[in-house]
Amino acid sequence: MKLKDEYKKMPKELVYDMYNSLVYDIKYYDSITRDKMLDSIISEYKQEGYLYRICTERELLFLKYIQDNELTKDDLKKYEWEINELNKKAIFSKVTLSVYEEQEDNVTKALAMYNKANKKVENELVTFMVSVIKINGNMLTKAFQSMMSSMFHMNEEAFNAYLAHPLFHFYVDYHMIDFHDLEEEELFYREYWDELDELFLRRKEVGMAGTFKSDIRDNYDIFYYGFPIRNPKVKKMYDEISKLNIKDFYFRVIDNARLLYDYDNLGLFIDDNNLIQIIKDALDEMPSGALNGFTPKNYQKELKKGEKLDLEFKGGQNNAHLKREDAKLFYKLYFALLEYINNKHHLSSIKKIYKQNGIDPMDLYPINEYLWEHRNIIDDFIKDNPYKFKNHYLHRCAK
């Protein structure tokens, strides 16, 4: 079947969503017809290597499999993820269970390009990057770049190349937002576009600062399955939901609850209290966008740490490494130093750091990285003394 024949009667909104995720130079919704969108998609795939790059290794192996084999009923279940994703990418028809006619030559060329070793490296990096955005829902591009740089020593040129990678572009989009009175670029997971405003409000309500580092293997599970199914409680939930006829709808409801750290709507869609409890137990083990990647379980641990710390401050020293007044001085000097560095090198869009409360640690991340790589700047800070600290304070800063 031809792609255009299958989609010509589809709602324009559905075609536009697919067009938006596949085509780079897009037109506004009201400025293009359904037919022109489909022409643009077909034209995009004519680019050398485009189909190869937009497919994961799993999808390429599935396309190789169906070249040589007839699909069976068991195959439909085994390759459910690959079939769904290739359909969303306008490569494979779920109606005829075959590659669209317009894509047949592109698939042949992509399989001829396939090199297991090279594809594995590219595949793992891009899917990891997508999973980070999916876990958090959205991230400032600069903060995301700092994370990739620290984890993979990725320079700006390589980072920008991966942002433009067809596979990353398919799942992640960007827009401009107002951030600290400046316009900043923000990346977001395409499926979460309608939740971004609510996600912002939930983060403000929860007030969780910092980020939580999870097992990197969970990131790949989140990309392919939507959830970290290596966790026994999550696997139990996944298996229970997979038995249901409307599992895709339930998974979307659960993912929304994960993203927003909001379980209130579960009861509106699921009337089995035992199943709801299984889902809640699983959600407590999943990283949440509203919690900046922390799981609810670890979030509660952090809250208890805060309560314990507050009690220790009120009750005495309790073997802390710094006295309370020393800790205050440390942060006073530290935030002054960070602001000094940022004023000189413009590493973050945040304007005020010194004597400020409620700062998002992700805004400080690129400044911290610069400090650790250029510690001699502390000498410049002491010499310039922009905040007029007393000499004995600066002496402690030098230590």
C-alpha cells in the first residue's frame, strides 16, 4: 500500500503531528494541506541515510526479518514496539502489515548500510538522550548540554549534531520560553506538549531541587517500554496492565501520573482497587519529571533527611563537619564566587546568585563545572573582592 493512499482520509491533525516530527523545515498547520504534508514526508525520506538514522537497531533488525519471513500472529506480539514505532514514522503500515511502497527502496538502502558495531554506539547514545528528556518532560537546552558534556565529554559541535539527529528529532522538539527575564531554548518530549504547563506548576508545588542519578540501564527501558521494568514492582505492574485490552490507554494514564507525580486521576479510569495499588507501588519506584528525575520513594527519603537536618540544627552540633555559622559563611562565599564567575564568563542565564534563595541547581551546573576545571579563578576572585569581604573571610575562601 502507498503511504498517501492510507493517510489521505486520516484527520489532518494526525498527519500534521507525524509531519512535524519527521520534517525539519515545516509550515504552520493552516498553511499546508494534508497532501503537501505527505509529499514533504516522502521527500524527507529520500535524503541519503535518513531512514537508517531515524530507526533504532531493533527496528532495522525487524525490517530485515520481514524481508525474509512472513509475519505470524506471534510475531505481532513479539515485535509490537517495532511495528508501532515504524508506523508512527511512516515506514510500515499497520493496515497491510508491510512496508509502504514509497519506502521500499529506502529500507533496502538502510539495511545495506547497517553495521552492527557502529549502529550500536549511535543507537545507545541517542536513545539515552531521548530518555533523559522523557524522564524529565522538558529541560533547558543549556542544562541538557552541560549534562551530556559532563557524562560523555561531548563538545558543542557534537551536541548540536545529536540534537539534529532524525531519531532524537522524532521524539524531542524545542520552543522558546521566558526564563529569568531572558528568552531561552527548552527541549521537551513531544508527547508531553499538553502537560508542560501543568508540569511547571507541579514542580513549583513540590519544590524539589537537584537531580537524581539512576541506573543507566533504566534509561533504555524507559525509552523502549516507557517504564524502568527491571524494577520488580514496575515489572509486576507492566505485566498486569499488558493483559488488558486497553493497555495502551492505561499506560498513557500511568505515564501521566509518573510525569506529574499526581496519582489522583488513576481512580477516574481504573475501578480495580487492587490494580490501583499495584500501579501506585510501581509509580513510587519510577523517576518523575515533577521531581526532577527523583523517584517518589527517594523524594520521601530526601524530605526525611531535611527534617533530620533541621532537628540537628535545633538540637546542637551532632558531629557535623561544619558549625552552622561556618556552613552559612561557606555558602555566602560560594554563591558570591559563582556569581562572579558567571558575570565574567556568562555561563548561565541566571542573573543573581549571591544572597538569593530558591535557586534551581541546574542553573548553577555549568558554572560549577567551569569552577572545578578552572580553580585558579578563585585567586582572581580574592584579588578583585567584588563583594568587599573581610580579609579573614577571603583567607578561608583561599583554603
